[in-house]
Amino acid sequence: MRKLLLSLLLFVVFLMAACGSSEDTSGSNDSEGNSGDTGEVTNEGSGEVTIGLSNSTQDIDFFVALKQGVEQGAVQQGFNLISVNANNDSAKQIADIEDLVQQGVDAILVNPQDAEAIVPAIEVANAANIPVIAIDRGATAGELLAFLETDNVEMGSKAADYIAEKLKDRYGDYVGKVVELQGLQGSTAARDRGEGFNKQMEEKYPNIEIVARQPADFNQEKALNVMTNILQANPEIDAVFGHNDDNAVGAANAIEQSGRFKPADDDEHIFVIGIDGNRQAIQGIENGSIDATISQVPISMGEMAVEYVKEYLAGNDVEPHTFTRNFLVTKENVETEDLWAKELK
């Protein structure tokens, strides 16, 4: 009788332990993505595939649009999406990606804060056999399934051509004084845009002088401060190239606040061109404070990255390096082009 009671007691204990174990397992992988508070589940699909997005920041329209594209792509493919924001902090981005690996996502999409600093995080994902796709910014090492970007060298070159032609219209030759506001040091985008711009200037327009070249970190407030100082030191400036639209908008604000703004048909007008095609740049083109931007297509880029995940999981080959579209936006075509800035939610 004692043996029977002992057996029954052990059986009840076993059942209680099993139930508790089942509850803990489900709680650590809940559909709301609350485990460890590592990110937000921005949309839920079939539950069969979960992808992670590690964005460098959400302080810039371009990266908000990039996230929107990934979200839309996840909905289209029926994928779950866990989205995390590094807030411009490389150490946080590494920790975020390590958390995504621990959660067992099926793929990771990343917009690196820094091309070199992101490498350990990519290698952690590589060790777990989780494919990694870089978007807009690349990495110096680690294995990427794919890298989607705009041709930053080409965009820098286009900016040089735009400025050069405007100066030729003004002076009858490729001459003038130009400022370059550089992007975030350590990012592939800033490196390549600067390379394209300066190579084009040196080889095609050697008589155009770069009177100032300073980092503004893709940050509008920093660009305002940097450009204000440059304006004080340089009474003659013909044009400004901002590595992104926040740099360009900051420069335009500095020109206005310094009392140096002149309309486009004035010989003292300072031409301003940026890169991205964000909302403020488009508004600036419409009101005349900015002359041009070279637009990218971040929403389409995000959707395409999710499409690549789908193809990979289906066993299909994925293009390892893809350049997406870029195009010049000016007063002449700002109303007729399809602009992501007008699609941004």
C-alpha cells in the first residue's frame, strides 16, 4: 500500500513539473516579443518565420522609411518581425543582434551604425547559421547573405556634376568655392559618397575649390553649427554638398540664419544639394531653400530585403550585392517623380 501511495505521489509531482516547464517555454517565446524586452513585434504573420531588424537609428527619416519597407515586406510575406533600434549606439546594436540570435530568428536584417563595429555581431549570427542581410550600410567583415544599398559613389559623383554645371552656368567655366559636409565617420555611406564626390571634382573639375570639408555626422543640428562656423570663415561660398539631406537642411538653415540666403537667380545664391530625398529636403526644394537632392528608395529597399529572405528560405540563390535606384530631384521634377517622402507614414 505504501509503495502504491509513493508511486501516485511521484506521478503527481512529475505532472506538476511538466506543466510548469511547458508554461515557462511558451512564456520565453511569446508572440508579443516581450521576452528580455529586446524589441517590438511590429507585425505578426503565420508564425512560421520570424525575422529580426536591427536599425541604426530612428532619428532620420530615411531609416524610418527603411523600417516601414521591412514592415510592409514582412506583411506581404506573412513573416513575424522583431524590430530593434540601436539609437546610434554600436554597443547596443551588437547586444540587440545577440538577443535576436538567442531568440532564434530565421534571418537578421541590419543597418549597421558602424561598418567595423558591427562585425562581432554578424559573426555571432554566422556561428548560429542565421543569415544576415545588410541594408544601406555594409560591414568590413563577417559573412553576409546579401548587401542592398544605393550606389553611394555614384551619388557623390552626381552631386559633383550638379554643382559643377550650376557654377558653369554662373561663371561660364567650372570654377567656384564649395563646401563638403561629410556624413557619419566609419559608415560606408559617408566614405563612398565622399569618394565619389571628391574623385569627380579632382578629375573633371580641378579648378573648383573645396574651401571646407568637415564632418556633420548626418545630423541636422551639427550641420547647422558646422556650417555657421564655415560661413563666418568664408565670405565667398558658391555651393554646399551635404552627404545626406539632414546635412543639407542644416546647411540651408545656417545660410538663412546668417543672412546669406539669396534666391536661385541671384549671383550670390549658395547652391545646396543633399542625398536621400527626405521630407524636409523635398519641402526645401519646393520653397527654394534647397536646390536638389539625390533620392534613394528606402521603402523599396526594405521590401526587397524581406523578399531576399523568402528566396533564401525557399532554397533559391540570392544576389549578394544589389544597387537600388537613385535619381536627381530638383524644382523641375519634384512634383512628377514618385518620392518615398510622400509615402512615409
